[in-house]
Amino acid sequence: MKLLALLGLITLLSSSGVISTDSEIRLPEKTYLTKNVIVLVIDGPRYSETFGDTSYQYIPHLANDLAPQGVLFTNFRNNGKTNTNSGHAAITTGVYQNIKNNGTELPKYPSIFQYFLKEKKYPKEKAWIVASKGKLNILANARKKGWFNSFMPSDYCGPNGNGNEYSADERTWNVVLEKLEVDKPSMMLINLLEVDTRGHSNDWPNYLEAIKRTDDYAFRLWEYLQNNEYYKDNTTLIITNDHGRHLDGHKDGFKEHGDGCEGCRRMYMLAMGPDFKEGQVVSEACEQIDLSVTIAKLMNFSMPTSKGKVITPLFD
């Protein structure tokens, strides 16, 4: 009888307008401390030369200085096409797409940048793509109806920022610093290419040296963010790769990549920010497409076309 009386009271309140819809009693979305997200993509190192080498001789900053401040994923996966453009597009759109790797084909689906700019009604300068590889300017646009040439972020890709040719990482780094200082973007993706290009050149010594240099850039980027009044304590930095490389004994070894072998698919992902745990290592698999919805959750915008899922082990 008490239950029936309670149900009757709820019905009465609802009909009287006190409780009208489920949405009015739904708990509010969690508000995160993160106000800015930067994704650093170090192009094409093998896991065996990064966190797969437990001496960490080529990534001393990532392993010893940065990983203790965040969450390290040691089985981060590219489960799509393991090439540069497809790998980057999986990160930004949350959908695996077999995209031409020469910069002549746009992703079909809109990116985190487009959803972010549309929903927040921000100017394009609040989102930046800065890439050593000119062809990655495709990440600023999408083929899907309603998104083509719409809500596009700013981009500076290649040596002249016009989507052509490849640029030295040092030049890209200087552009990154300039954009952070001048435009103060809330969202940025950075591509550094040297590891990948040294690999394709079959230049083992300089491939290893390139990994060391990108390790240094990653450390300098985090130090900059932590010492900048605008970004300090409210910025999430995600460091990862677009693909790996063939393992020794498979096809051309470290020189190439692009198939479904373990060397091409397995990477790392390290994430640091005010809403994440610290000093954690996660061995369970997550994948590139998961980054889009995780970033959308942090920044409180929707990402309905993403096929990924929120990376819950990150959150404190």
C-alpha cells in the first residue's frame, strides 16, 4: 500500500508540473578542470625502440620525467590502415578510414576540431593543426555533407604552411610556440615527422637519434605548458604515434610500415592533465579512435560520428 501511495504521489507531482520530465532530475555532466587539449603525434617509431625497450635509452624524458606525471598505455593500437594520413584521421575523427596517403583525399567524417568549433562557436584560431608533413592539412576538413569547408580549424602544414612538402621538425616546433603564444588555442594537434622519414631512408643510427630528439620536444612542450600562465594546470597533453613499423625479419623491417603486423599496430599513448591519474601504467588495449570521444568528454562537446569509447582508466 505504501508503494502504491508513493507511486501515486509521483504521478500527482508530475501532472502538476513539479516533476515534468526525466531531464529535470538527471544529474549534471561532470565539469573537468581541462580547458585545453594538445595532441602531439610523433610519427612512426616502433614500440620496440620506445617503451618496448625497458632501458628507455631513446626516450629518457618520456619514461623518467613525463610518465610519472600521467597515465601510460603500453598497448595503444592502430586497428585501421597503418599509414600516416589514415592514422592521424583515426585520432581526429574517431573512425578508421582507408584514406589515400598522398594528401589528395579528405577524411569522410568531421573531426574533433570541427565539432569543437561548431558547438562552442569559437573562431578558427582557437583550434590549430601544426604538422611537419604538409599533406596532413587534410585533417582540417571532411567530405561529409554539411561539414565540407565548414567549421575548419587553422592549420600550418609543411614548410610554408600551405599543405605542400615536408618541414624540418625544428621549424614546426617554432611554429607551435608562435601559435601557442599568439592565438592561445584551446585545441591543437602537432605532427613531428623525422622518426618516420629516417626510418624510410633505412638510416638506423639517425632513426634512433630522431626518437631522442622527439623525446626532447615532448619534454620541452610539457615544460612550456607548465610554465605558461595561460596553460598551467588546465591543459591536457596527449603524446602518441600514428603507426609503428615492421618488426625485424618482417618484410623490410623498420624501413617500412602499412600492414596489420604487430609492429605496425602497437604503439604507446601517454596522457597528462589535471583530470588524469598520475604514475599509472595500463596494459589493457585501447585504440586511436578512442581519443576523439575522450577529448570531447574532457572539453564538453559532442562527437556523435566517432566509433570510439571513452578511455576510462585515464580519469582520476
